Amino acid sequence: MIASFELFVAGRYLRARRKEKVISVITVIAVIGVAAGVTALIISLAVNNGFQNTLQRNMLAATAHVNILNKDPGVGIDDWRNLVEKFQRAPHVVAVAPVLYDQVIFSGSLGRKLVTLKGIDMRGELATSDTLKHLKSGSLELLKEDSGLPGVIIGSKLAQDGGLMLNSVITVIDPQGTLTPSGTVPHSMRFRVAGIFETNFFDVDDTWAYAAIGAVQKLGSTGDVANTVEMKLDNPDLAPEMAREALRIAGPHYSSSTWEEQNAQLFHALQLERVVTFITIGLIEVVGALNIFITLTMIVLTKYKDIAVLMSMCARRGQIRRIFVTQGAMIGVIGIAIGLVIGYTFCYFAGQYHWIPLDETVYALSYVPFEPRILDGFWIAAAAFGVSLLATLYPARNATRITPVEVLRYE
């Protein structure tokens, strides 16, 4: 434990006199260096956490945890009803839905656009995905109507790009079409916009649309098939295990994919960015430690007479060493406290009020999300404090090497 004597002397040395203003300025710079490093790490890791968690939430809301597909990509799943019943009895499975995906072209009043059209069973889709729970206008009931044109629900960005409004009639073209002696003849159908959704996830809002699975089957002339069976689990982390179980149930003609596999590159890139960010911005802490080193070295050089007097008055070398270690620790603690307050305060307001906008077409989000974690603050503070203490070792050791007799001989 550090005695009150060492703490008193350490604090006294940090409060420089008028003729020692240089030491005071360097001390302030050292505190600022430590605070800047802590603040930068808190903010950068909060941004990394925000991107990763927000993208993960958006992906889990729009996609299933486990997908079962036919190994032959050109063949659909004929017995999808049987598979749905089997999967519903599997453990940890909350919901199962048959899906028919198709890459189509939407022809609207402002031009054409390639879109992912998802043919859905309404009850199953609402249980496995949250996308259709974010309707801005329209009604899901219009997808169930058999009379008139089939309904389609589109994303808000897709509606803007195509100049589409509620109840607009659009032509949907399936470019795969039918192969004839004269070439491929595309299939086309007219749909009525039954609703517009907005998830705030650009990729989904800009390129996805939903229609009844029967309408999509009719568009593609596929018959009563689905090309994917989607499952939602009570715990997304169990997806790899449940994918293996689903394949065991389905048989050897099927393959599986999980939400983690589909987005593995993105999450790996975010993890790598986190490591690089810590290493790069952590250099600021090294600069702060260097300032502590310089501050204590200058104090030792200017206070050598005082140190000699203390040692002649029976101050032990261990006490002298602890004085300078305490000084470095005080600089580190003050800087860490300031950095934590500034970092977490900035993250709160920047995340709450969306201070930093983004281009949705590039980043898939309209603003920079900040999600600071308390655990990050603990280990950042511990690392900064450890670096601060390391910077005190050499100056503290030099202070104990002073020989009182030599210093006070001519005083």
C-alpha cells in the first residue's frame, strides 16, 4: 500500500512552482495524451460494436437462421410440405417457412430494376422474419386476395427508385423464362403494389420484394415447389448445430446454409478492423506514456536536491521509488477518468442524435451507430493504467540512485 507520505510528496511535485512551469505544461500534456488515447479507443470500439451489432440485427430480422436447399440449384423442393412438418418437430425450432426466391426485373414508371422477389407463405414468413412487420403503408391482407392482380409488397427505397406508390400496377419480368427453339422467352406478370415496408437496412429496402408463393410459382411456371425452407431458432448461435440436424432429417439430397456462413466475410472483416483499430489507436497511449516518462525524468533532474534531503532524513529508497510511481499513476488515473467521461458522453449523444450521417448506398446504414460496452471501458482503463505504470519504472529507479552525500556536500 502507498503511504500518505509518498502520496503527499507525489502530489506536491506535480504542482509545480512558477519557475517550474515547463514541468507543469508537460504534465498537462501527459494527462491529455492518456485521455486522448482512452477517448479514441472508446469511440472507435463503440463504432465497431455499433456496425457489427446493427448489421447483425438487421440481417437476423430479414433472413432466417438456417436455410435448407436442394443440392441441385436448378431443382426445387417438391416435398416442402413434408419437410416443414418434420422441421417443426425439431428442438430449438421456433418457426419454419417455405420460400421461393426469384431474381426478377421490376418495370416501373421511372425505369427497370433487378429485384429479389421472395415468394412467401404469409404465416410462416411473419414467424421467421420481421421485415413485413415494418409496413409504412398498405396491408398484408392484400397478398391473400385471389381476385384481380396479385399483390406485391416492396421496400421504400425500391418504391422511390421506381416511382411506385400504393396500388400502383407494375410489370414483373422473370428473365429465365422458357427455352424455345428461337431462344429464351421471359415470363412476365402484372402485380399491384399492396404495401411498402421500411426496415432502415438499405439492401433490403432497395432490392427486396414479397409476394404470395403461389403468384411467384405462376410467374416462373415452376409448379408447386419451393427452393428454400427457412427456419428460425430460439437461439441464433445454435444455427450450425441445427443445420446439421436438419440435413439429417431431410436426407442426402439437400444442403444447408446458416446466417453466419452467409455473412462470414463481413463479420470477419469487422473483427479484423477491431484488432487493427486497437493496435493503431493504442499507439496514442504509447505517446501518453512517453510524456509521463519525460515528465518524471525532468522532475528527478530538478528535484535531486529534495530527494537527497529526504534520503538523508531516513526516507528509504523504496519510498522514493513509490513517490515517482505514484506520480505516474496519478497522471494515468486523471487521464483515464477524463478519457472515459469524454468517450462515453460523446458515444451517447452521437448515437442518440445520429450526429454522423452515412451514404446508405455504400454502408447500408444512414448514420454511424455507436454502441459502447462497459467491458471495453474496463480493459481499456486497465491497459492505459498499466502503460502509465511502465513509464514510471526507469525514472523511479534513477531517483533511488542519488547519493545524498555527493549531492549535499557543497550545499
